[in-house]
Amino acid sequence: MVKKSLIINGIQQTLIIDENASLADVLRKQMLLTGCKIGCGIGQCGACNIILDGKVVRSCVMKMARVPEDAVIMTIEGLGTPENLHPLQLAWMTFGCAQCGFCSPGFIMTAKVLLENNQSPTREEVRDWFQKNRNLCRCTGYKPLIDAVMAAAKVMRGEIKKEDLLFKANGESILGTSYARPSAVAKVTGKWDFGADEALKMPENTLRLALVQAEVSHANIKGIDTSEAEKMPGVERIITYKDVPGKNRITGLITFPTNKGDGWDRPILCDEKVFQFGDAIAVVAADTEEHAREAAKKVKVDLEILPAYMSAPEAMAEDAIEIHPGTPNVYFEINTIKGEETAPIMEKAKYTIEMDSYSSRQPHLNIEPDCGYAYIDNDGRITIQSKSIGIHLHHAMICAGIGIEPEKLRLIQNHTGGTFGYKFSPTTEAILGVAALVLQKPVSLVFDMYQNITYTGKRSPGFMHIKLGADENGKLLALEGDNYIDHGPYSEFGDLLTMRPAQFVGAGYDIKNIRNKSQTVCTNHAYGAAFRGYGSPQSFLSSELAMDVLAEKIGMDPFELRYKNIYKEELGSTTPTGCKPDVYCLESMFDTLRPKYEEAKKRVAAKSTDQVKCGVGIALGIYGCGLDGADSSEAWAELTKDGVTIYNAWEDHGQGADIGTLTMAHGILVEAGFKPEQIKLIMNDTARTPNSGPAGGSRSNVMTGNATKLAAEMLLNAMKKGDGTYRTYDEMLAENIPLKYDGKWVATMCTDCSLETAQGNPFSVYMYELFMPEVSVNMETGKVTVDKFTTVADVGTIINKTVVDGQIYGGIAQGIGLALTEDFEDISKHNTLAKCGIPYPKDIPDDFEIIYQVTPRPYGPYGAAGSGEGPLTAPHPAILNAIFNATGARITKIPALPEVVKAAIEELKSK
Ligand code: MCN
Ligand code: FES
Ligand code: FES
């Protein structure tokens, strides 16, 4: 230990520190300056960037020994206050840069140093600077961040006033505006505590947990020896499956009765078997995280290694044993049977094409590692706070496994630094619940990035086969498919996911006859979790590549082939599930894109050289807003002395549940003169908010939006007087009129898809998007760069413009990663953000054009659809189509890494 004097945020401080500790740890744990975030912990993400003696420093990898005496340190807490924001902080709010907000302090501090040294940077200089300082953002697609720095620079140069940056409501409705989200101020000032930050501030008797995790992918457990670990310093107790009071299973809540499993296949703590790498075998509770982690290393597990099936074909092999004895490895099948038998039609079709594609095990790569804590609240409830994006859903999934009465379990969502769907599955919730119950003390569990990557769910790979038949004019006649979804060892939502290819392969096109079979396969690779787009990226990879292959065979422009075949009202076009789409909006979207496409073709042709070939690609993507069938949501509105309080459980990944809720309610309440700041939000606590359903399937804007709007309407109606004016709070009380209203919205117009044919009307509202990337391919190295991205989106009425822009930029950025770099196949290699191929600022184009078409949706609140998943439906086949357009090499497996593209180019040359 040494004494060190530091000037932190303008104040001289004397600290006793361990010279081996990182600067980030000292700032966070000793100073509680939690605006400095820990993402990767190894210098890859910039979340911990602070300023030290005028330089940007990644504080997680800066040892205290290297921090000079009297160093001048500035963290986000020292920059601006909510009352007096720095121009960068204001600009971050204006441009919607703080989606989840986890990366915001690091970016803002990095940008501050740039602007101190160069008040007039170019956009490219800003991008270079962020790239150099390793700043990663998984939510925004980077462009808004560059916009924000450019705007802040203008303020600092005195060209615009700080006050002019932010949109102000002025008594009008904020619907469709850029009104900043309520959480923005806290996010840009570093005051928005995430789970790991709150865990540091818990009471002294809090026990810190560490997991003993499997390092093999499939094994029988013969014994667990905790004796040595129990003697380690600080250890309070080691918990194994024997201590779990309940069923020790997380139930996957089987969605469809034709599923051959029972859904009780995922242990909270492994008892008989290890099913995948990372599975939790025991939990160590100790006084500090370091002690818990050290002790965890001493737990000995006696294993009988079994063959590990790391992909669907391996698990389907004839000699493969059942991963869950008693349940076949292929445990669910769904067939789309639409129209006439396809085989005779294919035989007569003038043109047929047939192809396979493979959609990868994309990792979510949220910058905030998974974390949570639990305690027993004053009402005796086990209270679990985590990144859950389905608090009521998870309540039902873990309650019996922990072994408590439902009313004794309370789930609360913490501020969440991005999930992109992985938190549709419970992660640490049940373990935290068991630990709090067994230990009767508060507990916390914080993953590091390695754990976050290796032991959270992933996008399920899709092995997709497709055949298309068309007549002499290119009119589609029939589609056949045969698909396998590798869903890892746990069945939760595997059947639902497998329903998606049944609903979305070929979606967007008028195809009267379909035979498409999809099956779910249990494997020992990472368990399948929801991931933005949920089944649509696998589906559109198949059909949107196939459309290009067909266009090539016919000798038609891929744009024209699509245009000819898209849904048209006059043709009575129906979806693959045989129902009318909510709106027919694709034709006009293509009309809008056509001139842009023509320009792009000329542009890429002009740019192409022998060394670097350029191309343009097209794909369409569609996704439903909701869970299948009569999905529903609930929200409450209550009049208070100061305004209105809205209660709902619209969980916030970072997408903007707060601004969504506020705008939905304000759009109604503005009639009675309420200002946005008079609307208070109480969200995401099973003890205080109604069940609004999970924030997945891009359902919330439609479902919870409708419920919230309804609750506000009910309140407004109750407040309305005969003369058209509105009662005050006191008048309502005096007249004994209830103050609180319950808005319940049910998609009664929907039906489940038949389990025999997949025919039905599963979604009330869809979102539509066209993708047009322009790429350059280095013919030597195979490296692909996306130079420009144009997209036409129809998400209905826009509720908040900045939010939707951000969803689209961020979703497409993830699509670029999906297409070109991201993977989690090799567990021994794909275990850091960088090695998993996360895109850095320079991997995403700054030349990004979003064109909106607004087709109001009959069942959407104010006519709105959702927006979260649309941008990640089909950007990746569009990129592969652009690579083909550039080079003639057809890539059908993602990611299209340079070596893959290079090999395809070489193969082409050799033909
Ligand atoms: N919205 C809008 N106008 C529309 C449509 C949507 O303003 N016409 C806004 C909504 O108010 C909401 C956002 O767009 O703030 C997304 O709405 P919606 O599509 O209904 O999606 P959900 O709120 O249900 O959020 C979930 C969705 C999914 S499924 C994933 S996965 C996802 C996503 O949103 N993960 C995200 N976006 C994400 N964004 C961030 N930053 N981080 C994640 O983890
Ligand atoms: Fe420090 Fe990622 S670079 S947390
Ligand atoms: Fe950047 Fe979420 S806002 S990671």
C-alpha cells in the first residue's frame, strides 16, 4: 500500500492505494466515481476512458503504479452538472447518443480531449480519434456520436448557442419529435448507475458471489468437492445443487405442445450433467469478489466427459446420444404448408434455383457485462435486480426452481447497458435468488466480459436450405425449404424461434405455394437466446440470397425481380402464414429506393478498380411486432397532485422505453395541458407495475404503447367535464372519481399459427425495411468495407424521431458485424469483444441515409409499428449480395471474413 496524492475533478485527494490496482478500480471502488464504467476490463472498449494529465487513458489497464503523484484526473463527474451541462453532454442528449448510455461517459471524455486540442475536427478526424482510443458502442452505429461531436464543436467555436441544441416541447405534443429521453441527463453526466455500480454501493454485509463454471461442453458430474475452497480467505459458504430448495430448474415455458421436451431442462446449478461450456456448477459467497473468485478456483469437480455436439449436424448424427436423456436431440418441427403441393409446380417452373446458407452464432457483445444482485426486502420477498427484459416472464421461469411462493419473489430491472435480446433468457437471476434465500443476506454477482461472452446465450445458427421456382417472366411460383436451428442445450424459446423461418422465409413476396420445414436441434454449444431480429436474420439470409441467385439465373436485375414479386394488394398477396399483411407498403418503398439504386450502380461502377471492386446489394426485411397470437399488455395511469404517474413494465435495454412510455402518455394527456415533465414514470418492478410482457419481439411500442395510451385515455375521460375542460386533482377527489386507471390491450385480431401448417395471423403489426449497402472488396485480401448504407424504413408513425434513427443506425451496424466479422464459434478464440469481431467506429460507414415512409398502422398506437428489430432483419444478405455484385463471388455463410471472401474470389478465378 502507498499513499498517493491526486487531483481528482479539481479536488486534491490523498488516497491509500495498492499500486497493483487499476486506476479504474480505485476510482470506482475507493472513490465511488462510478461514471467510469468497466466493460471489457482489458483495454478494448473505452468505457473506462478518463482524462489523466490532459490525455485520454483507459483506466482499466492503467496500474496505479503508473499514475504519477499529483496527477490531474478528470472523470465524467467532473465535467458538467445536470444544471450546467458541457456542450458535449448536451449534444449527446440531442443526437440520442446515450441509448443504453453505458459507453457515454467514456466517449464524452474521449471527445473532450479531442476538442481541447482541435476545435474544428473533420468527421473523419473524430472517427479516427474514437478508433484510436478504442471507444466501442454497440447501440448507436456511431454516426450519431460523430454528429454530436460536430455540434458540440460548433457550440465551443461560438457558432451556435448551447441552448439551441436541445429540442423543447413548448406545450405541444412531443409525438414524432426529438424530445430527449428522460434518462438522458443522468446518462451523460455519469449519474445513471448500472447494476455493477449499485452493487458497489450495497450494505456492508453484502456477500459477493463467484461461479464455479464448467470448462467442458458435455459431461456427467460424478462429484463436487468444496472442502478446500471452503477454507479459502473470506469464504462464507459454497452453494451447490444440494442446497437449492426448489426444483433446481429454469423452465423454458414450452410454447407449443408439439415440442418433444418438457421445458424443465436447464439446471440452476448443475446436478447430474454439464450441458455446455460455462454451466454453473457451484456458487461461492465471500466477503469480496476477489476472495469469491479465488475460492471458486479451488472447487474440484469430478467429471465423466461425454461427446460434445457442437453443431446441429453433429447432434443429429445417428450415433449421437441424447443430450437430455429421454428427449430426442431434434425436438421440435414446424412445417409451412401454404397453397398447392410444390413439387409438381417446381417441375414445370421455367426457372428453379436451390441453395444452402448458414447463419452464424452471433454474440450479442453488449458493453455492460451481465450483473445483478438480490436481497430480502422489508416484506420478506426475495428481490432480484438484474438486466432482465422480461421481469414477469422470468418470475414464472425461475420461481419453482428456486423453491419459493410466487408472491415471495420480486423482480426489478436495473438500468441496463444493452442486451440486444440475450436477457430475454434469465441469466444469473435464479442463482442470485437461491443465494439470497440460502444465505439470508444481500448478494451480488458481476460477470467479467469473458464470462459475459462465454456464458450468456447466443443467436442460434440456422442451417437453411431453399428452393425457388419462377415462371418465364420471373414471377415466383413456389418455395420449398428445409431448415435446422441449432439452439444449444436449453430448449427455452427454441420452438418459438423455429416458428420464425416458417413465418419469414420468403416473406415480402407474393408466393402462393410454400412447403417449408424447420426443426430445432439440441446441441452442446452456447444456449440459444433471443437476439434482435429473432429468427428473421436466418430466414432472410436464405430467401434474400436466393432471390439474387434466381435473378442471376433469369438474367434479371435483382431489384426488378424483387419489385415484380413483392406483396401487392391487387394480387391479394399474403404472408408465408397465409394472411394479409397489416399494410401493403413495399411497392412505394421500392419506388423510393429505385432512383437511389440507379445512382448507386453508377457510383460503384465508377469507383471499381482491378484491385478494389465495388458493388451494391439489395435485400428486404420484415418483422412482426409482438409475440405470436393474441399478445397483450397492461399499463396504469394515475392522477397525482403534481401530474400523472404511468406504471408499466416496458423493460429498457437502452432502446428507449422511458421516452416511448412518456410520449405515448403525453400524446393523450397534452389535451389537458400536462407537460412532459409532469408525467412521472414507475417502471419495471413486479411489485409495483403491471405485467406488460417482455421487451422482446419489438412488441413494446405497439403492445405496451397501446396499453399506456389506453390508460391515459381512460384517465383523461374521467377528468373530462361536460364543458370540455378537465377536472383538477382536487376536483376528482371531491367528486370521488377514481384516480388510477388500468389500460389493457389485447391483439384480439391475431390467431396462433397452426402447428400442422403454420398458417395463421400471428402479428397485428409488422415493420418493413429495405437495405442497400455499397461495398468495396479488396481483391488481394478479401477485406470488405461497407462504404455507404441506404435504407428505406416503414415503422408507421414515428413516436420519437431520434430514437428510431438510433434504432436503425445501431441495428444496421450490428448487421454489418453479422455479415462480415462477428462470431462465437470457437470458444477458445471468440472470447473477447475484439476477437468476437465487434465493429469499431471505422468499420461502420459514416455515409448513412435513412429514408422514412410513414404508413400508419391500423392497430398501432397513433399508427406506429415497432422499430427495434427491423434494421437487423436483412442487412447481411444485402451485404453478401453487394459482394457478389462487386466480385461475382457468392458467399452464403456468414461471417464473410476476409479469408472466406478471398477463397471465394480465388475459386472463381480458377473456374
Ligand atoms: N419507436 C418509435 N416509433 C416507432 C417505433 C418504435 O419511437 N414507430 C421506439 C419505441 O418507443 C422504443 C424503440 O423505438 O423506444 C423500440 O421500440 P420497439 O421496436 O417496440 O422495441 P421494444 O421497445 O420492445 O425493444 C426491444 C427491441 C428488441 S426486441 C431488441 S433485441 C433491442 C431493441 O429493441 N435491443 C436493444 N433495441 C435495442 N436498442 C438498444 N440500444 N439496446 C438494445 O439492447
Ligand atoms: Fe477499460 Fe474496456 S477499455 S473497460
Ligand atoms: Fe453505446 Fe449503449 S449507447 S453501448
